[in-house]
Amino acid sequence: MNLDINTAKIIGFLLIIPFAVLMDGVRRKAVARMQNRVGPPIWQPFFDLIKLYQKKSSDSLAEKNVFFKIIPPLYLITTLALFVFIPLKVVSFKYDFLLLVYLLALESALFVLAAFASNSPFGVIASMRELTLMVCYETIFAIVILTLFIFNNITSLAGLTQSWQLIKLPIAAVCFFYVMLTETRTTPYDTVEASPEIMAGAESEFSGKGLMFLELAKMMKLTFFAMLSVALFFGYFNLLAFLSLTILIVLALGFWHATTCRYKVDQAFNKLIFVFIFALIEFIRIRFIVW
Amino acid sequence: MHDFTIPVGPQHSSMKEPMCLRVKLDGNTITDAWMRLGYVHRGLEKILENKTVIKALYIAEHTCGICSFTHSLCFIRAVEGMLNINAPKKVNVLRVITAELERVHSHLLWFGFAMHEIGFDTLFQYAMRERESILEVFERITGNRVHHSFNKIGSVRYDLTSGDKIFILEKIKEVENKLPLYFSTVTKNKVIHARLISVGIINQFEAKKFGLVGPFARGSGVKIDVRKDDPYAAYKEADFELVTEKGGDAFARLIVRLREIEESIKIVKQMIKALGDEPIPKPLPSISLPNAEGYGRVEAPRGENFHFYRIENSLVTRGKIKTPTFINISVIPHLLKGKTIGDIPVILSSLDPCFGCMERIIVVKNGKEEVLKEDEFRYKYC
Amino acid sequence: MGIKTECVKNFFKKPSTKNYPKEKLEAYPHFRGKIKYFNERCIGCQQCFKNCPANAITFYKKGRIDFDMGKCCYCGLCVDVCPVAAIAFTTEFEYADNDKKKFIVK
């Protein structure tokens, strides 16, 4: 394990939280402009979070459940822990691929647990959907990361120095994009929290601070995936280029959100199976055909 | 997985109005569905009683918020039939213009909500944008955006000026220019196809058996439309196509409604051309009616509206309002069986339900609901 | 032309909605908004009171009539029927309030 901590990095790490919230504001504004409306101000998510923080939590029966109470902060901490790898590289392990995949799986598992603890039939359905899709997208994510590691012959994300891998590994990039859509709950793969069908799943039971943690974690997940995709497939040139590329990815996700609608869970699963096969093809290809 | 029941309503985000729908699930599949209505019952028929005809017109109009003009038109048709008034041609033409604009606005609203249910919020926003231009037309020509109160007995409230005509044509053009975008999106987008095609299929035979009306029946290939079957106002002069589709699924209903917007725009254009220069008659100040009974039926955006009125001593003593959703809603549990949870909002929205105008009567005696046959009901309560 | 090109186009266009509390749409002159009552013109004929379908009008005496805008259905019968034009519609439409008493026009 290699710990590399200094003041600048800690400040940078803390600055990620407002940046993530701002990214969500940018996405909302961009989607609003694509839909030809004025939209909320960019700093609207800050107001939302502050308002949620001030609210009292509801008298839901699920409040008695211990899991229901501790999962939102845990979920947030797990999401925050993801940023350790990207982009500041505060901690780097010798084999950190496993930890990254594990953390993401843990996050999804926490969501499932929260949904079960929420004591709501819609929450149970949401967790079923999350489990169904998790089987696919976590595997794809693992394969894509493994492909990158084997292609670059590295064992840690810190060793990733090549840039413009988008051109070298195009299929892996596309597969990663699909994972990103599913993880950030963007259409057409936002079946887990389809609000007209299952009332946003487990989230409808949360309120007050718990909901605030969940919302913040969701915003940070969006930024994390945008940053991860930039780091993996574009490369880290300097901070400005990195952040602007992140904004571009967030805008692309917003565009996807604006121009598609939602799949049903079985259709989404079928589509993800295809993506899985393509990810496997890419994984096998890099061993034989390399350009 | 155990089978369990989930509540879809009374408060559920796939419904804009309250209705209790319980769905029994086996895994992801619906095995049974049943519903309970009556959350927005307003006792409207009771309010209608002992009102003069002029007052009752505005109460009848408030049956529905979206298709309010057709309800007042239905009332007018019933009362003018009783009084033997033949409104002049210009008045009829103005009524047809308003009714067709209302159909455009209602279908656009529905289109937006149907797209919102499957997660296509962009089309929802665009549909609302187009609907806004129709509402502006209403605000200018009738004086209100939703409850127009445009009809008067034997006349209408305002005449159209030449500026109004140009304004209507401009705004209609805006909607018409955007329709190809909707058609191309709906027919090309694969995700929309995956969600809508072969969902909620009801064939022509079943549609007739359930007695369905409006675009819901027309999506199954049933040729039913009061505008063609029993023309009223100035629909005899209008040249339009009765839109039917053969699919019978949610997608066919979507296409039917989108094509009906086109047809309505066509009718509005024809009617503006047919508009004469003569002034509209003054509305009757007071009406003394013979004791009579009469009915009217018109084609609302959702199907056939039926109003029945009995008048004694110039007062309405009984009103009976039958709205299209009341007929169409009966088919919902039948359609839901064997589908998945994701199909519930699609099927419900493809019906275009309007619970507020549908709910007419609840009979509660000794704390129990009473089930009545049609004849018994007529004998007891009419 | 598909939805994607439309989205990209709209991204660079001016939005069609208004930033509501700051910018407002003008109501058209026919618009039936809040009622205005000229009590000095009133002759106390009670026609408006008798004709109201929503029972929104309370008649006290000549020159003193209450219009409850919370009950009003904006049909315009009272305005049409008044022989001395003592009642008129304004184009004002923003009067939502928590206090029911503020809906009453005197």
C-alpha cells in the first residue's frame, strides 16, 4: 500500500463534493435547455440538499429498522471512497482493481439492502430490479477494467499513464458507457428508479437527512463515473483538460437522458447481455489482435 | 418469490388523478387486478338539479377540465333540441373551431403524459410547448384557458375578428410544423417500440364487446365517431377522415391520437375559411322551457359524451352525464392480466383516463356498497 | 429530422418558457380574471346574485356585494347580466393566497 497524503490533496478531495453537486446542476440545466425550457439555476442542487438536510424525517415504520437508518450515510461514504482512486490517487494499492470492483458492488448491495429495509413493496421490486441488472453490469465493469489492466500491463490504476485509449479499445469504451448509463440511472437503463412504475423504488420511503445522503451519493456517482471514463479512456493531461472533459461526459449523459426513454427490466437485461458479450469479445481480442 | 399485492394508487405517480388499483403479482407478472373508484366524486348531477338552464350550462361545463367545451356543447345540443332552436351557421362553425382546438390540446396533453410515463421527458416538454400555443388561442378567442364558458344558448360569447383568424392560423401552423417530429420520433425510436408495441392488445371483437368508444376503440379498428355517425353543429360540412388503426395495442392508440391532431387541424382550417361575415345573434336573456326531456351526444377527445336532462318549470330536475372514461375504464383489469409492472403506466395512460369527469354516483346503504342492475337503478334513482 | 437534432438545436436556442416570477405573460383583453366591483354604480337589482351558478355572490344591500373568487367559476354571467355595468373583469390572475378572506372582492 502506498499512501501519498499532503494538504493540497486533502483540500482537493474535499472540493470534490461541491464539484459533484455542481455537475448535477450542470446536467439538469443542460437537459432543460435541450428540452427548450429555462430550467433550474446551476446551484439548485445545493438548495435542494440544504432543504432536505433541514427537514425532519418521516414517521415511516421503516424508521425502526436499523439498516434503514445507517445505510444512507454508509452509501455516501462508500461513494466518497471511490474518489480515492480517481483522479487524485491519494491511496494506491498494488492490485487496486479488485478494490474498485468490490466497492462498486458494495454500493449496489447497500442500495438493495436499503430497498429491502424500506418496508415498501415498491422498494422490494426496485431491489429485485437492481439485483437483476447488477448481475450484468458489475460483470461488464469488471471485464472492462480487467481488459484495460491487461492491455496496459499494469496492476494498479496509479500506473495508468497512456492516453487516448478510446481509439485503442473502442468496444471496451462503448461497453463502459453502457455501464455508466446503468450506474448513474440514466435512460434507457433507469429501470431501478422508474418513477411512474415503482415510485422511484426505495427512495420514496426515505426522507430528511437520509434522502439527502442518498441524493448526494447519486450526484457523486455521476461525477465519479464521468471522471473515471475520462481517466481510463482519455488520459490525464492537466487539471483543466480533465475537468472540461468530465463536463463533456456529463453533458453526453444529459443528452442521452433527453433523447431516450426507459426500457422494461427484462428488455434492459437482454440488452445488457449483448453488451456483456461484446465486452468479452474485446477482452479476448486484445490478446490476439492489437493495433 | 412470493406473490403479493401492490397498491397502484390512490396516490401514484403514474396517475394524475386518484384511483385505487390493486395489482396482485406473481414475481414480475400480474395475475389479478381490481380497482375502486370514487375518490373525486363531486355530486355534480345533484348540483345540476333545480338550477335554471342558463346556470346549468356552466355547471355541466365544469364536468371535466380538459374537455370542458365538449360538455357544454353536449348540454347545448340537448337543450337546443328541446327548444327547437337551430343556431345559425356561423355559431355552429365557431363551436366546431373551438371543439377541434380543444381536441388538439387534449391529445397533445395526453401525448406528453404518455411519453412521460415511459420516461421520455423531452417529448413531454415539447408537447406542453405546443399545447401552450393552443391555450393562448383559447385565451384570446374565448377569454379563458381551460373552462372557456364560450357557449351560450343559441349563440356563442364572442365573434372572431380578422386578427383572431390570422392568430389562430399562425398558432395552428406552429403545432403543425412540429407534428412530423413527433411522428418520426415515435415511428423510429426503438425504445418506444419496445415499450408500446403489443402492450395492452384488445382486438376489434373485444373492443365491441366491451363497448369501447373514442380513440381507444379506433385503435382497435372500430369505426365509431359521433362526428360521423350523428353529425352535430357544423360537422356535416367538414371534410375529414375517420382515423382507425388495426394494431389494437398502445402504439396503435398513440398513432390514432397523433393522426387525429392532424385531422383536427385540417377541420379548423376549413372552418375558418367557411366563416361568414354576418354578426352572431345575441344570447337569449331568459328562457322559458316546456316540460321536456332531451339528450345530446358529442364526440369528446376521449370518446362519446352523453348528457340527458329532464326539465320541469324551466328548471333542470334531473341530469345524467355519461363520460367516455366511464365506459373505457372497465377494460383495464382485463388488459393488465399477464402483463408486467412496467406495463401498468403504459396501459393506464393509453386509455387516457379522466377520473374527475367519470365519477358519477356512489350508492352506500348501511355502510355497504349496493350493486344495482341498470333497470333497478333507473327505477330507484332516476 | 429526429429528436436528437431537435435537442441539439434547442440547446443553442432561446428557451420557450419564461423565467416566471421575473418575466410575465400579458393576458389578452378578453381574459376573465379577478372581478372588479364599482359599488357607486350599483342599483341593487340583485341580478348578479340570482344568476350566479356557483353561489359565489353574497348580497347585503345596494352598493355592498361580496364576490368570493374562491368559489367563482369565471363564467361571466354576472358581468353580462348587470344592467349598469357595475361589475367588470380585470386581466389580473395572480392572487393565490393562504388566507381565504383575501379572495373576497368587495
